[in-house]
Amino acid sequence: SSNESTVGIANVYRGTFVHSTDDTPLEILEDTLVGVDADGKIAFIGSWQEVDSLSRKWGFVASTITHLGQHEFFMPGLVDTHIHASQYGFAGTALDMPLLEWLNTYTFPEEERYKDPAFARNVYTHVVKRTLRNGTTTACYFATIHTDASLLLCEIANDFGQRALVGKVCMDRNNSYPNYKESLDESQKETIRFIDELLKKKYPLVKPVVTPRFALSCSTVLLDHLGKIAQDNHLHIQSHISETKEEVERVKDLFPTYDSYTDVYNKHKLLTDKTVMAHGCHLTDEELKLFRETGASIAHCPNSNISLCSGMLDVRRVLNQHVKLGLGTDVAGGYSPSMLDAVRKTMDTTKALKIQDPENYQTLTFEEVFQLATLGGSQALSLDRQIGNFEVGKDFDALRVNTAKEGGPIDLIILCKEPKVLLEKFLNLGDDRNIVEVYVAGKRVVPFVEKPVGGFSV
Ligand code: GUN
Ligand code: FE
């Protein structure tokens, strides 16, 4: 068949696999065999009962199969659809101000420091390692306005084997902190240089993202150029939208001739099926309709939305409008770099909305939130033909989870082995101690094995 691998089977895993499909938020595949080929793609998925015929058909030896333990399972890698690598240094602090004040006081001065490549290399190494070991197999990163430091983030993601979308931040308007901005000309030229330099490196898992910071920090001419660059090169686009009410008001003042915040991006060709917009807490129904029609998606960042008192996105409403949605940590507006925290804060937010409207609101289930953190994220980043779940032909991006890890956060008081219970326990109580292995495109990237070529300071 056309699905058959031509490069040979590299690894075969036996155990419980949990994942989502388009129709089912949680599908549990018990005692299953998954074969991964030398290109890191899933070559076959079968039942253990078929091991003899599968090994004959695919030419692997039974003794090479990796068998999972009884409290273990594989799940798809977590997809962080929105994280500022350049804000990792102050993650866990400075959450005492509303967004715009927070940007001016803490964020712009911090991002300014990335003009120093040594500083950038050090922090970026820590971000990539921290997120990978917490199960983020794909991250959609904001870097800073500095092209060379942004390229370092790409290099480090490549060295550690993380799948990454990376954006050099564009901003030619910043009256409140003028030290941190570019000229119009610089922003365009450096964006093109960033894209060209990155594509020249041919990192297999790292892609450039056109990244206007948000409408408030860009002139209409810059937005126009960025829309054109993305269109001409079929690139991903990321930005922020409708995070706080104050920001929405400021956009109205600054862009009086546009119908809405969403219309600002749309008129400049920045809403496409490869666009991911962070937050969207205060979008109207008409704006959500524009998202659906263009295929643009939302990165839901609940930790940030709560930490900066920005708002609570009603994910149920977004899903009912058939808008694609993934989860994001939004470090450092969100204080945690772990996607497990994003899962929990998504549950907390949906429950807070239920408290406000107990009669009508339908809370998200943990299975649905699991789907958003994996398959939903892959769809939000337009990578769902390649990743997001366990399907023949997709890349094997996976976490090997051991819920019974010695010294870990989950006590096995009741030795329940039901996979659904183990997954729910892991999502609510687990941490990186339970993530015993991480695979990206078939390659084991956690535990860390090789020292990356670039070297790093600890
Ligand atoms: N809006 C514009 N820039 C930022 C940022 O760095 N973080 C968040 N949370 N929102 C933004
Ligand atoms: Fe953000």
C-alpha cells in the first residue's frame, strides 16, 4: 500500500497508547504495537495479537520490541502554541500589573537584553531543555526583535531536537519604551534576513514565523509588508489579539477606520490558515466568524489570562464556532513553562465559567482538554497532517509516561491500571518526573543524551 515505509523499521513499541482523533477526544489503544521507521514516521499500528504477521510483513525481530510497564503509556507530544522564549528569565515573577503596564515595566527591558548573543544563548538553552523535558515536543516561540539571537533559538531547538516555529518579533512602534523597537525599514529587512538565514540552515524541524508583536506595536505599513512576506513565502504567522479590554480600546483609537481588532489583521493579509493568534479573550461573534472563514486559530493561554487579570476565554464558545484552538503557556505572562499547567488552568477556567453560569455553561471535559493540548495544538499550528496523534504516516512525537515513577508526585495508593484513570491522574497530578522519555520525529530527545554542538553554559 502507499502507506508502507520504504526506509525500514527503526523501533517498535508495545503498550497502551492514548490519543485523540477528530471525532474522539480520547481513544485508548491497549496492548498495541506501533512501528516507527528510520525517518521517524509511524509505519504501522497493530494489535499485539498480530505480532507474528506484523514482524514478517515489516521485517523486525520480536526481541527488539520495547515493552512498556503496567503503569506506563504513550501519549502524543504536547504542543505549546504560544510561548515567549525571551521572557523565560522572569517567569514566575512580575505578575502584579495589567498587560500594557507589564509590557513597559518588565517585558520590554528584559527583551532588550537579547541584543547580547551570549545572554540569549544561555537563556534559550534553558527554555528549550525545560520545555522538552516537560513534554513540549512542538513549541511556537516568540523570540525578540534581534535577528541573530532569534537564529540562536532556532539553532538550540535544532540541537536538542525540539520541533519549533520561531518568530523574530516585529515592532516599529513603541512610544512608551522607545529603546525597544525597530525602524520600519529595519523590521522588514531583518524579517527577510531571519527567514533567509533560517531556511539556509535546513533544520528539519524548525520553521520561521512572521511575527508582528501585536497591532499596537506596528504601523499599518509594517503590517502590510509582513502580510505580503507571509503570503509570498507561504509562512506561518503569529501575533496577539484581544487579550485585555484596555488593549481592544487602544486598538479602536489607533485604527479608527477598521471594523474590529480582527479586521486590522485581516485587512493586512495576516489572517490565514497558518495564523495563530494568542488570547482572543474579548473577541465578538463576528470576529470569531472571520477566524473560521480564514482558518486562523487561537492559542488559549489561561495561566497568562488569569495571572495578568486579562480575562477568561470561553473555549466552549470558540469550539462551537468551529474555530481551531490550541493551548499555550505564554511564558512569562503565564508563570509556568509546562503544558501540564496549561491543561490544568484550562480546566480551572472552564470551571470558573461554570460557577458564573451553572445553568447554561457546559464545562470542557479532561478528555477534551487533552485533545486541545495535543491534536488541537497541531491543528492550530497547521501541522496536523504531520503530528498531533498516532496515525500511520505521521511523525512519532510522543511522551512515554510512567505514572508510578519512584519519587514522583503520584502515589499509587490504589493500584488502578485503567489507562483513562492513569491519564487523568497524570494530567492533574503529574510532572516531568513522570515523563520518562520524549520522542520527536522518532528520535528520543529526553533524557538528554548528546551535548549539543553549540555548547552552553549551565
Ligand atoms: N501583547 C503584546 N506583547 C505581549 C507579550 O509579550 N505578552 C503578552 N501576554 N501579551 C502581549
Ligand atoms: Fe504572548
